[in-house]
Amino acid sequence: MRSSGRAASVLAALLAWVTRTEASEPVRFEYSAPGGCPDHSVFAERVRARVQRGRFAAEGELARVFTISVTSSGATSTAKVEFVDSNGERVVRAVSGETCDEVVSGIALVTALAIDARAGADEEPAAGPEPEARGAPSEPPLTAKLAVAPKRASAEPPPALRWELGVTGSANTWSAPEAAFGAGVFGEVDLGAFPLRHVRVSLLRATSSAFVGTRKVRFTSSLVRLSACPVALELVDHLALVPCLGADFGALEGEGTMSASLPNPDADTIFLPVGLLFAEIRYDLDDILVFEGRGELGFPLRRRTFKFDDQDQPVFDLPEMGFGAGVSVGLRFP
């Protein structure tokens, strides 16, 4: 009869485990995310690939609800999950990252762990000591574990490039004896990857006028600016600090007149390369309009002294370093 007792013990353990599994509280997701992020079905598959306990509710079945919300702001995405734990307390967990796909995968793992923890709490009161046949030796407890399905590769396409077009105003102290003010247009692409997250091409034109003795001089720069911003540091929602590197290439023209009635008797144009370090404060409005303010350090890579042909007095020496500032507004799409 000893073998019969052992078989009965094993059967009882299996029945108890099946009963607990079937009795696991069903769960349901309420999921919201902006366009371009993984949808509800992708999120649910990522949870299924990680969960070891629990049961997903059928349509119309009463179930415990896990509410997941995903938001994107500038260069950062955030996913949150809200649920009620086994003690009846409301719990909120959040995951932040650079892309929607990253944070959705992260919050899927958090959700799976929460489901397992909740299912485990529900099962513990029902689990008691296994009955043991009189006179039979103690049997090790029989355990069963659901197999974890391998993580499926996401079928969604990689995030699309983001584009931005805009206008800018600027001022600098390295291209003229006095501050030069100008304006321009730019185009930017958001690659979403380090080290070239934001890449921008700008067309800039700036002028400055001053008097040297009785002569009026004017300096005009026409430049192409290439810049790259590897990271964006979110300060608060919709507001980020963005450090950047760049370079200006183009022409700097200095010209002067002896009086307003005479055409420019003295003029010179040189090629001007400038290295740039700058930082921007970016504010995005509904992820469509982007407003920026920036501070700049410019390092002219060419030394040159401008002066009149008939005078030895220098008009302007290109400095080793200068300061600049600017503002921009851009339209982001799609």
C-alpha cells in the first residue's frame, strides 16, 4: 500500500497546483501611447513573454486592471503602470528612456513582475501542508513552474526620423569690431541615436557697422553652420538642456567708405572657418513647435587683420575667441 500512498500524494499535489493556477486572478490592461510607440498588442505580447503566473482575462470577464500610459517629450519617453497591490494600496511605477520602444519593454517587465507578485500573494493562503500517508516517508514537495516563453523580437519598424525646419536670430563678437547681428534659416534631423542625435544645417548672415576715425566700416558674414547635439538633458516636462558642437564656414567681408557719397574704396573678403561650442535651452510645445535660446563660444580658426590700404591703423583683428547668443523657433514633423 506504500506505493498507492505515494501516488495519492503526487496526485493531490498536482490537483492543488492546477486548482491554484486556474484560480489565479485574471488581469487586463488599459494601455495608451502616442503614435510611433508600440501598440496595445505589442505591449501585451511583451508581458506574456515575461510573466510566469497569472491569467489574462477573457473579453467581458471581471479582472484586475493594470493601467499603462506612455508619453514622449523631446528626447525622453516615460511609461507608467498603475495598479492595486495585494494590500489594496494603489501603486505607481515608472520607467524613462530615450525611445518609446525602450520604455515600453521596461514597463512590460515591471508589469509582469507585478502580476507574478500579485498571483503569488493570492496563492499563498490556499497553499497548506501536503497530506502525508500514515507510515509513509516524507516526500519532497512537488513544484511546478510555467515555462517562460522566449522574448519575441518586435515586429514594429524602427522609429521614423523626425525633421525640423525653422528660423533663427543671432549675435556674435568674433566676426566684427562690434557685435554683429543677423538671421537665418535651418533644417534639423533627429536621428534618435548617440553620438549624433540632433544634426542641423543653418544658413546665417550677419552684419555690423562702426566708425574708425572719419570712415565707416561694415563687416558682413555669410556662413553655413553644421552642428550636432549628442544628448538632451530633460529639466522638466517639455524643457531640455542640449549641449552641442559645431562649425561655421563661409565668407567674411570688410568694407569701408570715406563718406556716405563715395562708393566703397576699401574692401576685402576672406574665407572664415569658426569652431563652436554652445548650449541650448529647448522648449517643445505639443511636440510640434520648438523654441530655443542658446549661448555660444566661437573660435575663429584663421587669424587676420583688416586695415585700410592707406593707413597702418588696424580696423579689426579676428580674435582667438568670441561670444554669441541666439534664439530660434522651429516646426517639427511628422
